[in-house]
Amino acid sequence: MKRRNTPAQQAILAMLKSSPSALSQDMIEQQLKGEADRVTIYRVLNRFCEDGLTHRIVSDDGKSYFALCKKCEKHHHAHDHFHFRCVHCQKVECLEEEVKASLPAGYSALNVNCWVSGYCAECRV
């Protein structure tokens, strides 16, 4: 099914493309300054995940963040990497280090979610 390209979708996608780190729904809502309500933002972000444009990152504090898919192919998402959350500025970044999980025979992984929290280079003093 073809999806409509709404002004809210365009604004959110542009925001994700220009952001050096993952964004939460709250961060996006703040930056949109009333251009879209919370429900619309939630639906757009979920649609982006379904369509493979973004991936959802559930942080160690339980909050969801969204980042553009960079190394993904059409039917294969490469999200088996570490994520870093700065406890001071709350910036969330995808790290390049790939996570390798050793599973018992007969098991197969569908998703890996690994977190490191601490201070980013800008906040570390």
C-alpha cells in the first residue's frame, strides 16, 4: 500500500536526517513546535520503522529513540550494534561495534539491543 507523504512525515524525516544522534518522540515534538501532535508523531515514527527507514532503540531508561537506518538493505536490517546514552546531555548514538551473541544450538536471534551509558566526549570533564 502506498503511503501519503504528509508535511508531518517530511518534517520528521528531515529532522532525523539532520540529527547526528537518535531522537525521542519528545525531542521531535519539541522541535516541531506544534506542527504535529504527539499521536501523529508516534504514528509517523512507527510507520518509518515498519517501512525500514528507521530503527527503534529502547534505552536503558526505558525510553524509545529513533535513528535512520544507515547500513540496512531492503529486507535485512543491520541493527546488531551497541548504543550509547550520555547520562548528562541524554544524547543517544549508534556505535559501529557489532554485537556477536553466542546462542545455544537451535536458537536464532531476531533482535539485539545492547546499551552503554556514561558520559559522551562533550560532557566528560
